[in-house]
Amino acid sequence: MHLHFVLIFFYRKIDAKLAETTWVHKIFGGRLRSRVTCRDCGYNSDTFDRILDLSLDIFKCDSLRDALRKFIAIDYLKGADKYKCEKYVFESTYHA
């Protein structure tokens, strides 16, 4: 059995809070911040996710630096994916 599968099995059996204290998390773990900014009012909405790795798109990238720049590049949401500003939702709910 491969070590990778053993670690996944072991990791799934541990309580989520306890798992974040394992040596795997201490060595490879981190937090990824995703930020969405409202183009109308400038309000920032941040989401933090615990991660053990990054999946980088290396297509048409000449270096790791290029792949990381592509990963953090600004992406404009449109159509059905368009961002619904939390500030406006909060204000309309609060003033209703």
C-alpha cells in the first residue's frame, strides 16, 4: 500500500480540528485567501480555506513564477457567476 493512501485514510479518520495539528499540516499546510471585490462600491469579501497544496495550471507557462502569476491573476465574474455584493445584501436586509 502506498504511503499516500495510508495518509489519506489516516487523515479522514481524525477529527478536523485535531487533523490540523498533525505533522502533515505543520509541514505542508497553509491558508488560502480568496478575495472578491465589488466593482461598484469596492467592498471586499474574503474567504479563507485551509490547504495542503496548490493546483497550478502550467499550460503556456515557462516557469513556476508564471504559473503563480496566472494563479493570482484578477478574474472578472460575469453573467450567472457575477458577484452579488454582501454589503448591498446586508444593507437591504437591515433597512427592510
